[in-house]
Amino acid sequence: MGISFFSMLTDSKMSVHEGNAINAALDRGNAAMEVASAQGDAFGGAITRLQGRVAAQDREIKLLRAAVGVLAAMLRDNGIVDGEMLDIRLEAAMENAEEEIDHAANTITCPRCNRQVDRHVTVMTEQGVICDRCHAIGA
């Protein structure tokens, strides 16, 4: 049976260089743990702020729905607009908005050429996501 790691560490014949290397490794490990802890705290704070924004936006959406509903009902009740036509136009407007949202979710702005490109024609690089064209020319 060989010498265990801990026996080797407590060996009085260990060189100063080996001891310094072990201490340096310990210091690097401690520094890495401090960085990881700080990043975890920062990410936790960012997530908390995002949750607050999502809750505020959810509240605003509910208020907007209520306002639009009341306005549409008043327009119908007072005979200002045809109820069926209002429903058709609202549906069309919502479909257009959904298409715009889907399109925006699938496009990015290339940081190199500033063009709007489809997400499917991009490449992940060390500098971030760039379009295939910029990647091909090595820009």
C-alpha cells in the first residue's frame, strides 16, 4: 500500500515549493468560491428584479384589458360602432400583433453589421451571436 495524500502533505520532507504550490492552489480555490458566491448573489438579485417587472407588467396588462373591454362595451352599447365589425377588426389587429411578436422573437440585430437577421442564420462566437454573412467574411 502506498503513501496516502494526507500523509504526504504532513510529511516533513515535503519541499517548500510543494507547500507553496498547495497553498497557492488553496488560495485560487478560495478566490474562485468568492467570485462564484458574488455572481450567485448578483444573479439572484437580477432574478428578483425581473420577477418584480413581470408582476408589474402582468398588472398593467390586466388593467389594459379591462380598459379596452369597457371602451368596446361602451361603443357597442351606445351604437357608435357595429359590434360584429368591432370584433372582426380587434381579431385582425391581435393576429397582426402576434405575427409581429413572433417575427421579433425570431430575429436579432447583428452587432457587427447592424442588420436584422433571422435567428436561424446566425453563429455563436466568442464575441456573441453574429450573422452568417459576418462570420463568413471574418468581420
